[in-house]
Amino acid sequence: MPTRSPHTLARECFADAADVLVVGARPAFLRALVDRLHELRDSTTAPARVRLLCAPDAVERAFEEFLAATAAAEAVAAGRLTIRVADVDASLSVVDGAVRGRFRLPSGDGEGDRVRDGPRDRVGDSEAGGVLGEPSEEGRLAEALVETYERRWADADEHVPDAPSRERVLETFADRWPDAGTELAAVFDAADRLGTDGAPSPVTVCTLVAARHRILSMRLGEWAEEVGVSSRTEVARAKSRLVDAGLVDTEREPAGVGRPRHRLVVADDRTADATPTALVAAVRARVEE
């Protein structure tokens, strides 16, 4: 039976759910869960509480990419998500108090993990980690699992994403440059749809949007450093990459006493008129990051 994608599993996990605890998920599934929460941020159908209990290295790998980290930070700040880390020895999902689908437990006999399934909708394991299906009917085992991992949850260390929330990034950008704020949100959304493979870095995205709105390079660097998007040095490097790719140029402006300032501008009309999706595609095709 073909395995389901992490994003399909995330949608199934949150469907008609109020309280979700996911244990031992792999990075791809963690990202998919956070992506789904981001999609549901303005929806009344989102779970009231989502908890992720996973190994520290899984969290680090899941949110090492900036856009994923900002989405997680936004959900945490809004009270819709809590992440805790611990050494976990199982993989399962508890939805509204019931263990769902296939779950993986340590065997205790040195022979590897035991994998147990719900009775009807058997679904194959995948890189996503917690694989979902019908609620398990193994009542006593399921109850023991829920009790065990609720205790593990209570004892685990909370993880706070080391990134500004997506909302803060967009709001502060729009506060400084109102005309560019909506466009940056649209380009971020287009980059999100690529996942972590091939998506341009956020500093590159911000620099390209800044060029479409003729923003001073120095001002962009100040904003990026203040908000926590990147350092001024990284903004300068992103500008250089975009200039080398033929997407961005700069105009020198006299600044009286001191060093001249450089205004970011687009290099051609195609870049000026491109849709958010086309902008992201152009960066993927022409910029080496």
C-alpha cells in the first residue's frame, strides 16, 4: 500500500480534532504539522491544543530552515502550539484521548521495535513518522500509552523556536514599508509551497521584495538585524547574489557627509512585473545560495 505524504497525514491528524499530542515524529512530519497549523491560523476548525513531544535532534532538523521556524514561532506565540523535547522511544499520535493508527514501541527484548496497528485502516509507515488511521481498539494498551506519554510530556523540557514569529516579520516590514508588506507575505506564501527543498532564503526574498519597492539597502539591513531575520552582512551578501543573478541592481544616492547610500532596484521589467510565484521561481533558477 502506498505511503501517505507528511502533509496528508497532518491534515488527517487535525481533522475534527480538538486536542492533539504527537510523540516521536520525524522532522518531515513535524514541519507538515506546523505548516498545517499555519494554514489553519484563521480557521475555526483548527485544534484548540497541539502538543509535539519529540527528540531534540528531530526538532532541530525540522526547524533549521527559517520559514518553518517562523511559522512554529508564530503558532507558539499565539498559544496554538507547544513543543517539548525528551528522549522518546515510541512514535504515536493521541487525538482527543485516543491512540490513532499505527504506533511504534520499543520491544524491550533487544530485537528492535514492535509495530502495532489499528484493526481496520492499516496504513504503512513513512518518513513522516506518526502514521495515522482508525483509532486503536487495544484498549488497555492504548490507555497505558496515553498515561505514559502524558507523564513524559509533563516532565519534558519546553522548546521555544529560535526565530521571530512570521507575524512579527511581516508586521514590522509592513510598518516600515506599507506598500511592500502585502507583497512580502505573498512571496513567503509562494516559498512555503516549495517546502524546504529549493525554497529561497528569507533574506533573499526580503531583499528582492525591497528592490521592487526601491528600499535603501542600509534600511533593509537595519530592519533585518533588529527583527532577527539576519545580520546586515547577510543582507549585503543576498544583495550581491541577486545582482550577480541579474535580478537586482542598485542606485547610488548622495548622502552629504559620509558614505553614499545605495537604493535597491530591480534589474529589468520582468522582475518588476513578476507574480510572487514567478519571483520565487526566478530565484530558484538563477541564484546560488
